[in-house]
Amino acid sequence: MRTRNTIIDQSDMYTHVFTCFVDNKDINYKFKIAVLVEYIRSLSQNHIPVQHYLYELVINTLVHNKAFYQLHQFLQYHVLSDSKPLACLLLSLESCYPPAYQLALDMLKRLSTANEEIIEVLLSKQQLLTALRFVRSIGAVDNVSARKFLDAARSMGDTMIFYTVFKFFEQRNIRLRNDPSFPKGEHCEKFVKHFESVFGPETINIMAKFYSFKGSRSSDRN
């Protein structure tokens, strides 16, 4: 008679063992962490991808016990592997552990497949100039949405930030089409009107006339 092998996967361990284990208040949290980390290590040694909910259980246990230094160490030395879900969890911890924001941002950068997420995080924190520098560093200036940045800049209520962001994309327009105006497909009309209302329409008109004149001079030569 053949015996059947029983397979216990990570979800079984998480649901039926570790959640009950972690919830037991009679067990010291350091022992809980040691057990969880050892299980994660055994999975890694056997080349089994670790599911993000196990890392989340470690992080939540550390945060619940205010063991922030140990959390920082685990992230710094990659005891906890980088992932988007883990980065999102770290972002949610910023209110109780402010360094978690930068740790999350660093994790997203290391992933190298999370550029959109990084931009969204920076915009949500109103770090528009940092976001523009990041966009330039990854060579995504030609593809990023001007509307998204201009909307974030206007909502800040800082006229100089809005001016800087507007001019950034105006320069992009000039480089791509030799014309400072925004194509209709980008739906930036309301931002152009806002710019004109704050800085005056002549600011835009002078630039448009200059490149119109420059274009006509170029045509004449040809």
C-alpha cells in the first residue's frame, strides 16, 4: 500500500501555525522573531521563494513591539527581501516610524521595476522637484505625464514650484517638437490658463513667438 505524502506549504504554516504563535502573549516577541526568521532562512536555503505575507508578519511583530532598530537592521542586511508589497507596508508605517518612508523608497529603487510607484510616492509627498530629478535620472522625461505633475504642482499652492514644473515640461515640448505649447492630447489647457493667470499671458506668448520666428528663419534658409 502506497503512502501519500503530505505537503504543508507556506500558507498553511502562516494560517495554522504562525498567526496563532505570534498572537500568543505568553511567548517573548524575540523568540517569535527568531522562529519566523529561521523558517524564512530554511525556505531560502532550499531555493523556495518566500511569500510576502511571512515578511509582513515579521515586520508587524517588530513594529507592535517597537523593535524599530531590529527592523532597520533586517531591511539593511536584506533579511527581508525587497518587494512592492513590502515597500507599501513600510510606507504605511511612516506615522509610527518616520524612517520607514525612506526605507520604502530605497527598496523600490532597488527593485528597478517600480519607477511608476516611486514617482507616485514622491508626488504624494509633494516632492515634485525630487520626482523630476528621478524622472531625468531614469531617462523617462519624454514619456512621463505632464498633466500629472502639473496637477500636483497646482494643488500645492506654491507658485514657484508650479512655475518650475511648467517650464520643465515646456522645455520638453521645445526639445521634442520645437514648440513650447502642449499638444491637445495631453489635456493641459487648464494648467496653461492657470500659468497665464498667475504669471501673465505674455510669458507664454513671448516664448511661442520666439520659436515661431526661429522656425520660420530655419524654413527660409532651406
